[in-house]
Amino acid sequence: MNHAYILTSESVTEGHPDKVCDYIADSILDACISGDPASRVACEVLCKEDNVVLAGEITTAAPVDFEAVAREAIRDVGYTDPSMPFCWNKVKIVSLITRQSPDIALGVNQETSQSGDQGAGDQGMMFGYATNETPELMPLPILMAHRLALGLAADRKSGRIQWLRPDGKSQVSVLYENGKPKKITDVVVSTHHAGEVKQAEIRQYVLTDLAPRILGDWNHPDIRFFVNPTGSFVVGGPSADCGVTGRKIIVDTYGGAAHHGGGAFSGKDPSKVDRSAAYFCRYAAREAVKKGLADRVEIQVSYAIGMADPVSIKVDSFGTGDNGSAEAFVKTFNFRPASMIRTLGLIRPIYRMTTNYGHFGRKGLPWED
């Protein structure tokens, strides 16, 4: 705690190839849950040039047209230029979706699980984290990186900056002293753009418009900015790079400030504890920090597939409070899958709104409210 260090976190816009895949997967999930709340969904997506591959396991009574949902999601993101390979009404879509394995369903369904309650959809460990260094109880670097990426998207969608295109990335480095953020040291912004705009105009926009507006009081003249460091970003999105679901899990969570269990969120219904338990751990960590038990709290929970009770629960307050009290408080929460789902109201089509700009630290999400 008593030393200086720099923590860096990144974010991406919704037009990033991996995020396009996440958004398609969550759009399919929402469509299934809307028509059948008991849907079991594990959807994976790959996008490359004019190809989209849908894969995974989905068991649902809802009459979902997966191809139509995927095309609409691509159009929502903004890939509507017919001159580019990746365009919503031009892409070729291949579906490799089957039903959920009956062996998995046997352990997850309350009626057949050995625990007599809804079992965890898989084994593994999940983490939740909260820190009082920002009002959102999020680490400052990832919070600011998300805001920059969201600012790019907002300026594009409103037409305020005509040359912006859907793909983009941001990165923010923050100097910490004695465990507290002191100043932003470096910012990287790479934004997809129209071919006619000059590098100098893009840099001017970031330095004099986007950064001051988004960073607010954290903006200062000594920040070192890197804007489109390659010099050009005309070809972007899946037209340029391959996208796959689940490759932005650190962007989705805490930007490297906390541990991660390795499980992705997008495309998974809440019976998958990769998603529901990570959300619930964040909820419990927030409550512990709000209660004043510690300045920082990280929770790890682990499961065995098909079992309802967690295998383990670990709480770490990093020496910022009474760890025993924090752990005792966290263990008053019910981490059984059915209870987590019920407490947070997760059987709802809310997942498209989680896909971009972080699953944590944003208003309107039940684990944040």
C-alpha cells in the first residue's frame, strides 16, 4: 500500500470485432429469454470479413430466428457501409447451434440435481470487486477508459463527429500513491475513421474535445497522449480483424485491478455461474464497501457443476479494513444459483445492455443498484 505504482486499463467500443461478437451473442440470449424465460443459452460467435459463425448450445421454446437477430445486432452497432466486407445485410451467416447437453441439464435442473436445488451450470471460480476510490466503486483506470470509448461512440452516433467509425479502443494509465489514485499519466485513443480525415484533426479532437470533456477534473496538461499511434485506422471491425466472443473479459470487469476466474459473460444465460456468480460477487463486494467494512473488497466464490452450494468463499480487504467483519458480512449472502438469480432478477432480457463499456460501474444494472 505504501508505495507508488502505475495501473493501466483498456476499453473498446462496441464496433471492436470481439465486442461485435459479444453483442450478437447477448442479443440472441435476450431474444431467447424474451420468448422463454427457461431458456438455456451458451452462444459463441466468430466474425471475420463477410463471415459470421454462430455456435454453441441453446435449448429454448422461443421461436428465435438466429440469423435475423445477428443481422439486426450488426446493424445496431453501425456496420451498414456496403462498400466494406462486414456489412449487416451482406454477411454470410453459418449456424452451428445445437441443444444443451442432457448431462449438464441433469445437474442444473432443480428436479434432477443431486442437491435438490438448481445446480451450478459449470465448475470454476468467479470474482467480484469494489473500491471506494470512485463514486461508482470502480477502479479509476477502467472507469475512465470506458468513458472515453463511450464518448467516441456517442459522438459517432449523434453525428457530432462525422468521420468517426464504429471500431475503437482506449487505454488509461493512473499513478497511485499509498493505494489511492493521484493523477492520469498516459492516455491511448485509437479510433476507426473515414479515409479523408487527417491525423492532425483526429489528434486535435481527442486532446481538445474528447479528453477534457470526458476526463473532467482528472484532465491536466501533463498527460501524455497517443492518438492512433499507427498513423491510420481506416479499415476496422471484422473487415480488418477476426472477432470472437469472450476475448475482452478484463475489459468487461475491473481492468486488471482484481483477479479474474477466466470465464466470459456474453452469450450465457444466468444458470451459468460464470455470469450470475460474478454479478452477485460484485453486488456483495459493493455492499461491503458501502457498509464501510473496508476501502477495497474482493470476493472469490467457486462451484462444482451441478451442485448448489459453493465449494468455497474467500474475502480479501487488502488491509483496508476489518477483514473478519467483511468476510462474515459477505457470508450472510446466499450464493446458491437459484437465490442469486432471484435476488438480482436475472431471468429478464437485460443482457444486450451489459455487453459494452463494462458490466460493472454503470447505472441501471441490478447488481449496481
